[in-house]
Amino acid sequence: MAPDCQVMVVKGMKGVVWAKQTRTVGGDRKNVTACSKRCYRDVEEVLKDPAGNIHPDATFRDIAEVWRDESSEYLNSQRKAGGQYIVARRKWLEYWLERIGDVQLDQITKKLVMDSFRDVLTTRAASTAKKHKTVLTQVFQDATDRGTYNGKNWGRMLPNAKDDRTALVPKRDGHQVQKAIWDEDYHRIKNEMNTDSFSDWNHYLAAMLSMHTGLRLGEILALEHRHLIRNEHQVVDRILVEQEIQRDEHGNSFVEKSTKGAASREVGVFDNQTVTELLDENLRRQVKWRKKTGSYFVHHGFVVCKGDGDFIKVATVGSRWAKLLRRLDPPLVWERAAQSDENGHRERKLMPPSFHELRHTFAAFGIAHGLTLSELQQSLGHKRATTTEVYLGIARNKELTDKVVNKIGDARIA
């Protein structure tokens, strides 16, 4: 019997009986039978929207909370996202809930959305504004896919965030440094950085591994001794990368048996003798520290770990790394773009290179030592060559172009 209908549908009933197989929100198929076309439409709407989100007074909050609870924890590949990623997406969603959360869906207008978006569009970096826009788009798209919303996707109607691009390139002494540290900076890190404490040593080791192998921070933290492949001289000349550290919604670290690039890979090691000496020294320090701490040393982080042997959180490494660079004398800092002002222009202030820029440094080392784009793409674990080109930077691409021009200029086609 259809909703609000007192007529029971029975076999052999005279008159028109509407019957149809329809798909519910969960993907299951169900037979719908009603006494009339009108009653059938009522039943179908209930099946498409069991939570009752399609009604005249439905609000943005009704569809946004469904997306937050059921969709926001997954990436496009349906792989579980890390804890930081989930927290960030929910933070961007809270921005919209504060502004249009209690507005009825049929009352949302372009002006209302634009006025709300202008707050973040003019006070944040372009990348941050784009993430706010993306989250709003995904909420409306998810509601459309579930059949709980049939209006416009207001996120798609927002303009692309623009920024003062000339202020984004890091500078040092008036020169653009792209995203790779200079050679003299590398030697300062290697020779002058304080590694007396167990914590400082582990962050230093993680940085050296990133510069010499190009591994992502999550991949470094998930390394085990079995991943270190030694040659006949017991030198670590390659590393197997097949897992990385992730965080769940509670902030607990766990090992994900895959990497951001999806496929496992073997990477070569720049200056493998130096890296081998660092890893051997690390093993000695861990043994010494484990004897000192006793049962408190759990040894989950096999290569880089906290004082109790557990995994270091990615965010912790980033903040600690910045402190280590500031401790150098003089501090290793660049003139970098900071928060945008009310007009969308970025101010500049002195900040240390981020940990991820050590991966860009590896790319610069690779080009300087003759690696091709495809070879560098394989080592970095990029799915697309265009991503690798971004890592090279404008100056590096100019050098590569000059090298190609010199090679082919005098060559003759047979």
C-alpha cells in the first residue's frame, strides 16, 4: 500500500495498478506496487530518499552531514584517507555549515554562496580557497548521486581562486630558489645540524633519507630493515618502497600496505656510502637507546621512530624539522609567501624550507646527475610525468632545455 493511500493493492483488483522495479539508495532493486500513478511516485520518492531529505524545508545541513559521515573519509580511489586528511575536509565543511548550514535547499542562491565564499577567497591562499570550493562541490554532487537533491551544484559555480602568483616563489638573497635547497644548504644540514638527542637524530635521519632517495615522509616512516637492499659490499644501494604510514580518524598511526603512487617500487640511493653509514649508525643508536629505556621501547618505527620506538607522526616531523633549521647559526630560512591579506595579496616572511621540499631537492640532484624525466618519474613514484615536471621547477627545465638543444643542434637525420 502506498503512503497516504488507504487502498490495498491486491491481485485481480479492478482499475489501474502501477508496478515497477526501482533502485533504492543502497543500490538494491525493489518492486514497487501502488494503486495509482500518483501513489507510485510517492513510494518511489520514499525509496530514493529514506532519510527524508527531499522535502520543502530540507537544509544544506541535511545533505552535508550525510556526506561527512559516509563519503568524506574516502579518496577517489576508494582508499581510506589518513586522519589529517579527514580532519581537514571536515574543517572545510564546518566553514560552510556555519554560513549556509540552516538555509533551506530551495533558498540557496548564487549570491548567498558567493558572499560566503568571498571570506575565504580574499583572506586565504588560492590552494586553500580551492579546497573549500571542492568540498562544497562534493557535498552537492554526493546528494545528487543519492537522489536527495536535484538542484544546482553551487560549488561548481564558484570562481577559481586567484592569488598573487609573483609572490609564491621562495627567494633567498633576492634570488629565486624554486623548491630545492642549495648545495651549500645541504652541506650545512649534513655537517652542522644538532643530532645529540634521540629525537633530533631521527628527524635528521628522515631528512637525509628524503634528500638521498626522494621518498615521501610517510614512506620513510614505514620503512623496515627488510626494505633496505644491500649489495655484495653490504652497501645500501636501493630501497624497496611498498607501504607508508597513515593515521586513522582518532589520530593513531598505522601501516598502509600501499603507497600514494599505488604501486611498489625500488629506488636508487644518491651517495649510497653516506646513507649506509647513517643507517648503520642509526642501528647502533637504537640498540643503545633500547637498553636505556628497557620495556618502554616498542620498536614499531624500524628506521625512524620516537623515543619509545613508536611511529613519529607526519605533522610532528614537519614542525620539528622547521625548529632544527632555525637552530642553525645563521638559521636556514627563505623569504617565502605567507598568509594573504584582505586584497588577496600575499605578504612575505622568513620561513624554513618544508620537509616535502627535500623531495624536490632529490629531483634537482637527479637532473644534475643526468637522470631523464622518465627515470626520475619512476624513482619518485609519480603516476604522471607532468607531476615530475612540476618538481623540476622553471630553472631546472631551462637547464634541461639547453642540454637538449645542444645535443640535437648538430645532429643530422640520416
